[in-house]
Amino acid sequence: MTQPKEQLVHADVRFTIQKDGEKLGELHISKGNVEWWPKGNKRNKLRLSWTKFAEIFEETGKPIRQR
């Protein structure tokens, strides 16, 4: 995870996502949206609003019971 060293209003928090030691991409989270940068892609990111992100989770996410 990479986050700004100082608290900035418009700075993204970035997560490098890996599975079995191989990078799948980067997830950038900001106040306004969520962006996915696929592995090896330096130009084209995929963006979702927080509303759309929530809709996708509600439609396709697997329910997990809290203990």
C-alpha cells in the first residue's frame, strides 16, 4: 500500500494487488472514485464511481457472516 506522506486533500491511496506473488494491477482509491490499473497498463485505467462500485458489490459479492 502506498499513501501520501502528508495528508493531502486530493491524493489517492494506492494498493498493489498480487496473487501468488504475481502482480494483477493497482487499485487507486480517492474521494471521488475507484480506479483499476491492470498489470502492464500505463495509459488506460478503469474507473468506477463509488455508487457503481457499491452496486457491483451488492449484485455480485458473496455474503459473509460476521462472527
